[in-house]
Amino acid sequence: MTKKDDDQVNRLERARSIGLARYMLIREAADQTLTGRQRGALVRALAGTPHTDPDGRTVWLTRWTLDRWIGEWRRGGFDALIPSTRQSQPRTPPEVFELATALKKENPSRSAAQVRRILSAQHGWAPDERTLQRMFVRTGLTALRSPVEPAVFGRFEADRPNEMWTGDALHGPRIEGRKTYLFAFVDDHSRAVVGHRWGFAEDTVRLAAALRPALAARGVPNYVYVDNGSAFVDSWLLRACAKLGIKLVHSQPGRPQGRGKIERFFRTVNGEFTVEIASGDGEPGRQVTSLAEMNRLFTAWVEGVYHRRTHSETGMAPLARWMAGAPFPVPAPADLAEAFRWSEHRVVTKTALVSLHGNRYQVDPLLAGRRVELVFDPFDLTFLQVRSEGHDAGTALPFQINRHSHPKARPEVPAEEPKPTTGIDYLALIDHAHSSELADKVNYSALGWEMPTPTVDLTTE
């Protein structure tokens, strides 16, 4: 893939991140059950507070912009919020940006507004203040800003079941010498455990194994509140929530307000469940020999003990309080499967081929030279759906398959058969050859001379 193709893919990925940020911002205000007055109040509140864009900048949005995004989302769904990736030529001469950069470096305390005043006084014209600020952010010249004070949740509780789920991961005992992790989601209103899964890794695949059955059985929440762990900020989770109409909310780093309920649940898990699991030979507790057994025992404890016991704060059993709001609509199997597929973008070659993690696929020749979205099951890379500009463009036919699953889709149980080895130590061979070559050269040390040191001009590297 050429540098131009890489730039196109990067622009498309950035556009998708902007679309996701817009969706997460307007999701609540776009709820069709709201009255015009309620929606107006929410939009005014959004327009009256600062927000952080995908580049980390603090921005203010107008009511007109928010209303336009809501209208686009209603007409075209999530794809309508993704901005165009076409780039226009910059209208500001590069020498003006160079002078602005020099002025900022000369005095880092100068704001973009002040730099604009100096440029205007010098040349009689200057770029917009926002243009200069974006340039300073892009080049790393932005002065340090005081952190934005995060929202405080206090003793918040959702008004009804499935209004908000809180998710997190717990480090558990070792099974067969391997550490285990529990992904769990707790309904904020009822404290019911809506989804859970023990696994051998704290990654996106194990997170999906806990969340997908929860959505299929318990319905779709309005919000999912998680931390900033690598599994919770992966693009697949953003895509899944956007497809199902869920607003994904991340807690501020170092400020975990609102996460007390699931942390309290994890303390209960450690005090009542994992304490009964033997973590090594000779230790008291049940010897668990497989993940299947671990998940079976945990499900029995959740459904038979935790869900049936009166909660100290709500005064009701978690399952009974959750069922008080039933029934809850569940997503159609096809919609759920689509939401949990992964996607990546590629540029189709002139021979109508696309590459994905070492595999090559044949697509429609009419797509040659275009950027396409490849949608797939991470455990089966032999079948890919192709989409162009948000529309279905058929399937990709396998042309050369070197791997059948995504690199992140690691199985729970690795292959027991060791990989065949040739017994050849390549590094030892080249080390021996290098040593032999040095032995044949003149020994400058023995002659009392210093080995000449080659001079490298770093400015040409």
C-alpha cells in the first residue's frame, strides 16, 4: 500500500472517530420519545458547556450545529454523522504559518488570538483564530491548559432498569497455572448482573463474550458506563454501541465517580465466590480445572444466591427489581450480529484485490482504486462483506488465505502442539560470521593505534 493510500485510510479512520464523537454527544437529545421542549432544553445545555473533540481540544458547539447533527442522524443513521474525507488545498500561505509558529515558539505564552493580532499588524491580514489554534495543537505548540473538572456523580442511581449498565473487569484466581479475568455488567437501578464472562485474557474478545449475550437476553440499555481500559476503548465497542443506539460513556481517568456499584459487586464476588476457589495446590477450596467449570459455577452463584438476596441499599432482590421494569425489547439476531462484527478500511488495488492481515481477497472490479469498508467476524476471515460509501458492495472472495482469525481474536485455549522448529539459530550464525570477519582484519589495538571511527552526517539521515 502506498503512502497516499495510507493517508486516505488514516483520514477515513479519523472521520469515523469524529462521527462516533458526534453520535455520543447527541444520542440523548436525539431520543424520539422526547418532546420538542425537552429536546430544546437538552440541546441548550449541550451548547452551553465545553466539550472535548477527538483531538483532545476543548470546543463549543452552537445549537444550529447540534440540531443539524440530530437531523442527519435521524435521516441517515450513524453513517450520516461521518464527515467527508475530501481535503481541499489550504488557503493560508505556508509562510504565514511559519511566521505564526516562530511567534509562538518565541513566546509560548502567546495565545492564538495574540499571534493573530501580531500577524495582522505585520501584514495587514491574518488567518482566523481557530485556524491558528488548530495548527498549534497539530504541531504540539499548545500551551499547557488546566484540566477540565470532571463531572461528579455523587450518589446517583438510574431511574429505571436498563437505563444504564456499568461494566468493568476483575482479576481472578489462577486456573491450570493461568490467570483469569471476569468481565461483568451491572444494571445501575437494580444492581442485577446483566452479563458476565470469565476468561484467560482482558481483551476485546472476552469483553464481547460477556456483553453480547447480555444484550440478547436482557435488552439494550440507554447507556453503558465503563473505564478507560484498553478493551473498553477499542473501536469495535464504539461501533457496536453506535449500531445498537447505545451511548458509551467513559469515566475520567483518576476520577471513578459513579463506579461504586460494580466495585461493591466485585468485593462481594471476592468475598463469597473467588474465596471458595483454590488458587494453587494444597490450598483450601474447590479445584477448578477449566473455564467452562468456572463460568458454570459463577452463573449458579449469581442466579441462585446474589440475584435472590435482598440488596442492602435497594431493599429488594436485584433480579426482582430488574424484572419490575420488564418486558424489555431485545435486538433482532441479525442486528446484534451486525453490531458485533469488526470492520477495517482498505484501498482496492488496480487488480481489484484488497489485503487484510496477510490475506488477499478479490472484490468487484468496479471498486478498483476506491476506499472500502471490510466487515467480518474476527474468528472467521474467510468471509468478508464489502461496503463502499455506506452501501453494500457484495462479498470479498478469498484469493490467498494465510490466517483464519484476526490477530486480536486469540482463543481461550492455545494450541497444544508446539510449532515445528528447524534447530537453526540464525542470530548465532550471523554472530559467528561477524566474529570471523573481524578476526581477519588488522588488530589496531595490538599496534597501539585507535580504531578509526566513521563520521556520520546526521543531517542527511
